Amino acid sequence: MSTDDLRRELDRISGSAPDVHLARDTWERARRSVVRERVAVAAAGFAVVAIVAAGVTWLPDRLDPPVADSTALGVPDRLYSVPDRMSDRDSDDGRWLRDEVEDDVTGIEVGAAAWLTHWGLPVVVDASDGDYHLLDLPDFDGNNERVADLAFGDPVVALSPDGRQLAYSYAVFGPDSDTGPIPSGVRVIDLQTGKLREIPVEGAAGTAVNQIEWSPNGSWLAFAGWQPYTWTSEWMGTASGATVSDSTIVGRVAPGATQAETRPSISDDGGLAVDDQGTVTWSDGRVHVWDQDGVTPGPEDDDQGLERALGTTSDGLAVRLDADRGGVDLVSADGTATRVVVIEDVLTSSSLSLATDLMSSDRPTVERPEPDWPWSEARWQVTIFLGIAGMIALMGLSSLWRRYAPRASPRNAS
């Protein structure tokens, strides 16, 4: 077939084909469809950007390796307070409610720092990785919410200088708690084995220990407390006409001993220290020195007191809380104080103890990650609200899409 024949055949076919009529608004509808597609793509892009932005703030602590400038044991250069919600208690029996509170201390092995939260929950920071351990210690007297709330209770924990032992005040509340003396005193728990050493301190109704200090080499313990006339699971009190100062004591515990020596005092909240020979120094308005020859009181009305020391470094420098209790200072031989630990927020630094054997003048602290606590109820509520709002927004967009999406028009053939 020649080119002319082909052209004539095509003209004949086109002449007999039906006419196609397009609706006048076809172009306009197509343009609106393109706009809707672009809006949908932009919205999806915005959502992806928002999710990525949120993920950037949430994921680093979970994906990045822990921050640590050394694999060796060390005291963190920052200590963070524990959120109050982690100290939640059961309203009926007062037990700790959070799953994060653990009763096995052997996962720590060596602690770097220890203290009590505002609500009396023991905290130990791991010296190897900076993890925060919340502890349910056996018969810790702060486990009894009433004791922790009473003005004279003041439970206490104290970490040994090498970080391997934790001393704490204990009280055993059992079926005879309201009629007989409360077995109480000081316990020492080994963080590597979980083994307990119990040092009972007898009193009329027991002894509520509220200060514990270690000697620099961790061999001796000194403590202070008071011996209530009445002590039950619900109440502590003095005898009629007596005051707390009539029943306060100081005590010391020899290396490895399970019995304590005690001496009377007129205050249980003054300065307290013990050296490696067992000499105890304390202040109750005057300074007393208790050595192997007995107690030697200082002059009357001596209000010098004792500044609480956290211990000494492995090379002999003093470690102390600074004046505003917002940090820990390293004190050089000439008296120059250098802050080496920053205490964040409202950590109850009055109960703070450090593993000072892990500190030295050339390496006082190490960098550790900030603890990553589970979300609060408020944060979960906000997250759920935003999730529901996002679902509603998507449903609205879907509804609009169905309403304005182009519909296929019937073929208009002639």
C-alpha cells in the first residue's frame, strides 16, 4: 500500500469514528486534583518531619553508646535527683510500688554514690556504668512509711569508701512490734555477695539510728541515734517529762564486729567522724573525743561543731560537700576547694555518701550518662492525646479527600 492509499484509509476511519465530547470543567477538576495531591504530599512530609524531630529527642539515649570517659570504676561528675514518682508507695501497706525498685543488690558490685530520696528510698549509683539502682533493702527502717515520716525517724544509708558495702539503719517490724522492743540498729550489706552483717543496738524500745559514718579505710563504723521510750509500727515517743536529748547516743563498731559500743550524748544530729583506730569525734554543742581511754569532752559552750566530710581520696585529699550543698569539693593541702561533682536539682545531699577510694587528685570523677527514667503519667497522657488528635486529623483529611476527589463521568459518545 502506497503512502497516499494509507492516508486515504486513515481519513475514512476517522470520518466514521464517534465524536468525543469532554465536559467543560474537566481541566478545572484535574487541576484541583493535582492541588489536592500536592497538599496531601506536603502534609505527609510535615508529619514525617515531626516524627523525625520527635525521634531525635527520644532516641539518642537509647541508640547511642553510653557516655563514659573511662572503662574504670569512678564517681560520676554529675549526680541527678530521682523523680518523686519513683518513690511511690502502696496506700495500704506502704511498700514501694515501682517495678524499678529492686531487692537484689548484687547487680551493683561496686557503688559510686548513695543517698536517700526525699521520700526515703535508697539510691546507689553504679561505679562501672553510672546506672541508678533503687533499692528495697531488707528491714531498712525507711521501708516503714510511718518511721520515714516521723520527725525522729531519719533513716540513713552510707556507702563504704571502696564502694563495696552499704551500711544502713534497720528496724524489724513484726507481730510483736506494738508490745515489745523493736529489733534495730545497723546493718552492712555486701554489694557483691548480698551477705548481711547485723549490729543490733539495744534500747528501751529499740534504737533509731540516723547517722552512720565510715572510717577512711572502711574498717570502723560510727553511728548516732536515739532510743525512744515508745516505738511501734505507728509511733515513736519519749517518756513522760523527758526529751529526745535524754535518750540520744553515739556508737562505734569495730572491724567485722556484730556488736556495738555506745555512749550517751545530748544530740544525735551534730557532726560525727571516726578514724582508722576507732577514735570517734562528735559534736553536740561541744566537741567530744572518744578513744581507747574513754570520752574526753571539750570546753563548755564550744559550738565549733564538725563539718561533715565525705572522706578522703586515694591520695589523701579531703572530699566535702560545698557550703550550699550543690556540689562536692576536693580540698587540696593548702585549703583550696575545687568543685568536682555537680549535684543537679533537689538531690537530698545531706544523706549523700561517696566511694572516695575511687577518687584521686588527677582523676577525681568520670563522665557518665544522665539516667533515663520511665515516662511520667503526665507525659503518657500528652502522648496519648497527641496520638488521638493525629488520628482525628487524618480521619478528617480522609473525609475531605473522599468528598472532593474527582469522580469518573460517564462516556459521552455520539
